[in-house]
Amino acid sequence: MLRRLRRRLARPDLADVRDRIRTIPADAHRLPFGDGTFDAAVMVTVLPELADKAAALREVRRVLRDGGHLADTESVIDPNFMRYGRVRALGAEAGFDVAPRSGHWASYTACMYRHDL
């Protein structure tokens, strides 16, 4: 995936954004960033592919600041599609406040928020 992104970024029409994007290979279960580094994170048909989904979500939560959010998009075209109820349960288990899904049951985004007390 990183190779594909790097190839796309090499296109002349993306010259204005190329210098603002860094690609960093990392394991979703051990992200190489400090606590509270990011305001937001996005995953698109990633969660079903991960070996330890709960651990990966805990790790994403760790690198989000208080008030930060994760948008997880899933689609039935993914052979490992996860229904919203399962994603919601995993998010809650990881300590996120999970909002109602946006979209249809077959293609939706689950927004999860980190709120520290």
C-alpha cells in the first residue's frame, strides 16, 4: 500500500501536496508515535484485516489526543466485512465513545471519540 501511495504522490498533479505527506511503515498494534499525537485517524476497510483488532483500536486510541476521533469505514465489498455492531463493540471495549453509524448497513463509517475523564 505504501508503494502505491508513493507512486501516486509522484504524479505531477500532486506536486503541491507531496511535501506535506510522509509515509511511515508501522504495525497497527505498535504505532511509533507518542501518546496524544494526533487529532484524528482514518481507517478504510482496515480493521477486519488486523490480527488483534482490539489491541489495534487501543493503540489508535492511545495516539489520539483527548477529544480526538477515529473514523472507521467498512464496506460489504471487502471479503472480511465487519458489521457495525461488531465494530461498535470493539471500539467500546478499546475505550472509545462510539457514535451511531453513518451510512447504510452495507457501507458505513463508525466515528469513535476519545474522551478522558
